[in-house]
Amino acid sequence: MSLVQKLKSNSFIKSVAVLMTGTVLAQALTYLITPVLTRIYSTEEMGDLGFYLRVVGFISALATARYELTLPIPKRNNHAFLLYKLSIKIALYVFLGLGVISAIYFCTKPFEKQEFLFVVLCLISALFMVIINTGTNWAIRVKAFKRISNSRISNSIFSNSFRWIFGVMQFGSVGLIYATLIGYVVSSMSFLKEFFKLRKTHKKDISKTKTIVLAKEYKDFPMINLPHVLVDLGRDLLVASLIILFFSKGVFGSYSHSYAILRIPLVVIGASIGQVLFSQCSELINKNQSIYEILKKTILFLLLFSIIPFAIIFIYGEPLFSFIFSEKWAESGRYSEIMSLWLLGNFIASTISTIPLILGKQKEFFYLGLFSSLLQIIGFGVLPFYLGNSNESFIQILWFVSISQVICVTIIIFAILKFSRSQNKRYFLF
């Protein structure tokens, strides 16, 4: 069999190719229009968008208690659907609770229209993000990778088109948020339609008793993975708040832009590989087969793929950002040089970060994530008291954070490889 035939017959490669095609097209549009948007919007306005995205990410992760990640794991589709329904039900209760808390908050203080609008937009955006996340994990289960790709493409087309339109109309940061919400709504429609279709198909399978049993079987997800991801997302939200507090919204905008650009390989390549890898490893675990070899090959590929582009950023980040995004983003390019090694390691570690879920090693990686987050909080929350709040002190802090994170992600990668050898805890259901 020729190499081409082998590649065509390899289900892992074909699945990644389908996901990557949609992801690459979606992100290509995003990053092609970004140089236009950076000339329309200021660093402060981009900072508002970055803060909004972090709030939405935190709420959407909290809302489902992470049960959406269990959908690809059960052997039987009816059990997976019960978990799907449970995720949505938990989310609705969470949003109801957050709505009540928000109403009480605004009733007990002077009413500020802009703040109220921000909270409402965050809650609505998080609701549609939940639909996207749960729908994506069901699509991973049934290997409907084309549906995921189409969702990402539609999200990119609508959100970026309206970001440009609202930018021309000088809507400012509110326009960026409105445009992002429109993208979420459009990209969630196929998943929402599929959910209602599944609810009819599995109506006879709905069982409160089985749902309780499944919820207990996968209790590690809300009890261990949820705190883990909330620590990560809460850290990102806290870091954003600290940078704005100690430095400025403009500094955070430059930092957030640099962070987003350096995560391009993760968004374009890593997310697709990670989702397919999770599906493949779940199948291997259920068949009592080792995942070590496929994991090792994936890590090696990710390293070889990313080392050259990250090296270029490390050397030429500042002039590249100035040329591509305009002179006002030169400082963001300087930040990218410092963070390049950190984000290279993060690209690899994030791609394989779901593997501990199926190995039953969530607790161990929760502690590793907690330690990593603590170092970032120390950097952005404590060091400004000693180094000050000038631009140069921010550079020093960024070096401390980046070096400490390189060490952390290296430990995490090797720990995942080590645990994949033993696979001493697996999920086998019914």
C-alpha cells in the first residue's frame, strides 16, 4: 500500500483533515480581517473585547458542570444523550440563578446602563456558547466533524463581517461584542436543531434513574475537572482585571491581542487534533488498548509543526506586529516575543489536555494547573507592588510569568505521557 493510500485510509488523519479544513477557513478569515480591524479599533477597545470573551468563557464552563465533555465517552448513544440532556438542564438552572443574582445586584445599586448591557450580553453569549460546546462534543461522538467545521466557518463569517461593519459605523467596543454574539447565535443553530431531533429520537430512553447513575459515574467532571477549568478561566479573568488595574486597559488590549495571535496554531490545528484525539483515545480506552503511542506521535508532530513559526515570532515579533497590524501594535509584538516559548508549550499541552479526563487523572492535573495559575497570579498581582506599574516593569513581569509557565507546561506534557503508559483507571459503562 502506497503512502497516499495509507493516509487516505487512516481515520484519524481524515477526521483531523475535515475539522482542520473548516477551522483553517474560519480562522483564515479572522486573521485576514484582523489587520483591518486593528486599524479601526483601538487597543483599549480590543481590551474590552478580550475581557468580555474571558467572562463568557468562564460562565459557559461553569454552566454545564463540564458534563458536556463526557458525551464522547459512553459506549451507548442513549447513555450519551442522557448526559447531553443533563448538561443542558444544569446550564438552564445556572443561567436562571445568574439572572436572579444579576437582577438583585442592579436593584441594590445606582443603575448604570453600560454595565447592565455588558452583563446581559455576557449571559446571552454564554448561553449560546453552551449550545455550541455541548453540540460540538456530541458531534465528536458521532464523528460529525463536518458539522463542527461548518459551525466554525459560519461563526467566523458573521462575527468578522459585523465587526468590520460596526467598526466603520464607529460603534466602538460595543460593536465588537455585538458582532461576536451574532457569530455565536448563527454557529449554534445546527447544534440546536440536532439537539431537538435527538430529543425526539431518544424520548423513550429518558430515565431519571439512569441519568442519576450516569451523573454519579462521571462525578469527577463536576467535582475535579470543573474546579480545574474554573481555576484556569478564573485565572485568565483575574489576570485581565489585574493588568487593567495596575497598568491600563490599553496594556491589556496589547497583551490580549498578542496572546490571541500566538494561540493561532492551537485554534487552527491544536483544537481539531485535540478533539479527534479525544475521540480516538476514548475508543482505545474502551477497547482496553494503550493510547501511549498515538499520544507520543501527536506530541512530536505538534512540536515539529510549531517550532519554526514560534521561533520567528521570538526573533521578529515586534517588527512583524508593527507591519501587519500597524505601529500602535508594536508593543503587542514585543510582548509576543517574550511569550512565544510559553505559548509554544501551551499549544502542545492544551491540545492533549483532555486526555487526563479519560485516564481518570483529573485530580493530579488539577493540582498542576493550580500551581501554574498561582505563578501567574503572583506575577501580575504581586510583583507590581515591588516593580511598579510602568511599561518596563510590565515587561519584567511578563518575562517572569513566561519562564515559569514554560516550566509548568513541560511538566504537564511529561506527566500526561507518564500516566498514559499505565492507564490504571478507565471508564466502562453498562
